[in-house]
Amino acid sequence: MWLNRQIGKNFREEYAIKDKILDVRSEHILELFRTDALGQIALFDESEVLVEKFLHIESELVAHIGACCIQERLQTPPNPLTTDKANTQSSNQAIAHNSLIPHNALIVGGFNLEIAYQLFKHDMHTFFVQSDSKVLDSLISFLPHFKEVRENPLFTHCAKMIDLPIQKYSLIIHNRTPNPHEIDALIRLMQEESIFIAPLPHPLFEEAEFEISLKDFGKFFSIVMPFFAPIFSHKAFVFASKRIHPLADFWLQKCDMIENLAYYNADIHEAAFALSTNLASTNLIKS
């Protein structure tokens, strides 16, 4: 499976599939399979796979690598010269409880609600764009925090990009490798210190595609750094930003305060960006 990087006719044998438990046909195709070793496996459009046993790894990695690099800013306090005493007291109380500027996140291109669940740990209002509600709702038994995410006041589901409120996002996570046109559209929703995270073709199995994707991101961002999930490194991702560096701007305090994690920690964060000599020396990586 890892050698050919394709979903082939031997899919059932490769994953030791016991049986198919769900088949949904809509804008997208969802097939849900059951296995003994890996739990349920979700296959989307006969090309993309989410594995129940490893779902937390990718979700924690992409959510917290991005969120733990977001720079915090204090909200501007009220001007005592232009504010009456009553309003000043109430404003000071509000600032004491929530003095940091809130951050918004945007997730596009997939169905993994678990990423949003992880972002809630940073109190980030998360906007999730997915038009295929039929397939999304069919994942209620597959995604462990499906109901909690959908009912969370920090979560907003939008069918189309046009439904999003007019605002900037501190973190954008794309569940598929975007083309230059998609990057160009999404970068308009970002600030100078915003972060863009997306999967990349794997450099060992899809070398040419990997280089093309890095070039695409390099046209828009001054920092473009691939990263991988340590221990579970068959997937590649990119961290892209105009100003934020994933290691120099990493907030260890944020990482240490996150509760109920099974995979991500400070060591994983730093190890994720370790590259082989040949990859580190390429001029496509902008660090």
C-alpha cells in the first residue's frame, strides 16, 4: 500500500477488510469498512483513506502544530480619558477575563471534524466548509467526537466558501493538496501572521509531485516547510506562512497546557520538521 500510494483492487486484502458497513453516494462517495486490527476505515471517492485507529494522530498533529505557533496579541484596553467610570469598570472586568484577541480557524477540503475538536482546545472559533452534508452526517459513527463538534458554539459549518463571514483567519487547514488557484483564493483570507497547513505528496514515492507542490506554495509564502508525523511518517504536510516560523515561533507554553492528547507534544512538534540531508538542501524549502 505504501509503495504504490494508490487505492488498488486489492484494497480489501491490504487492510484486512472484514466487511463493508456503509456505502453512501452523493457529491462524494463514502465507503465505510470494518477491520479487526485498525477499527473502521473510511474511503472517500475511492482515493482518500481515514483510519479510525490513527485518526487522532493526523488530527492532533495538523491542529496543534498550527495553533501552537499562532502569536497572541492583547486587545487594546479602553482609553480612560474618553470612557466614563461605569464603562471603564465593566471593560476592565472583561479584559481581565479575556484580554487576548480571539483567533479564527478555517478547515476546507475534507470531512475530518476531529481537527476542529482539537482546535477547540485553543478556544478557536472554527469554520468548516463542506457542501456534502449527506456524507458528513454519515460519519457520525466513525468520528469519535462528531456530536460534540457539531454542537460546540465555537463551530460553524458552511456549505460553500461564499457562506463564510467576511474576516481573516489565523489558521487555514486544507485536507487536500491545493492547486495554485486554491492557494491564491485562500491567501486572501489570511493576515501576514496567518498559517496555512495542507497535505503534500510524499517526497519518496511522489518526488515530482512533491516538488511541484512546494513550488506552488513558494509563489505565495516566504516560509514553506514540509513536515511529517513522527512514528507515523507515510503522510507529508506543509507549513506555510508569510511571517511565522514553525520552530522559531513555537509556543512551548501553549503546548504544555493542552490536555487529553494521545500523540502530540513538544518533542513531536520539533521532530516533525526534521528532514533528511537531501530534502533539507533543496532550494524549494523556504525556512
